[in-house]
Amino acid sequence: MNPEDEKLIKLARATRARNGAAEGAAVRDETGRTYTASTVALPSLNLTALQTAVAMAVASGAESLEAAAVVTAGADPDITAVRDLGATAPVLVAAPDGTVRVTL
């Protein structure tokens, strides 16, 4: 794994831990900027960590994604939002300890 992808996992782990969330995610855009997010669970709004990170990237002007990472103890995530901006971007799915379980 390249250092930039390792960084995404570290950022996703830190965001998940800091917020005490079910998931943490990080995405990297076409310019190399990263965006991190955790699960949003409000009575009126529910977003996965990946959806939130992608939304943050789009709101900041990103036009495409190079890679994404999500840290979760659950099942493989829905990566539809990532595919909207990065049809071939690798999505690293890691356990809470940072071990990559699968690349989607």
C-alpha cells in the first residue's frame, strides 16, 4: 500500500475514534486534498461516513476522487457516493485497528 493510502486509513481511524462513531472515512480528491468524516446519525439526517466525506469534498469543489478509505467494524460499506466521483477509485475497507480487510 502506498503512503498516501495509509494516510487515508490513519485519518479515517482518528476521525472515528475522536467522534466515537460507528464509521470513519477519508477521501482524496484529484488535487491530493483529503476530507474526513464520521457517520452522521440525526433524527432528520442519516449519512454514512463515506457519504459525508464525499459531500464535504464536493462542497469544497472537488471534481473527482483518487481514493477513499473507511474504517468500520461492520459489513462492507455502500460505495455508491464514491463511484459518483471516482469510477475506478480504490476504496480501502479497514477494521478499527487499521487492518485493511478488502479493497473495493
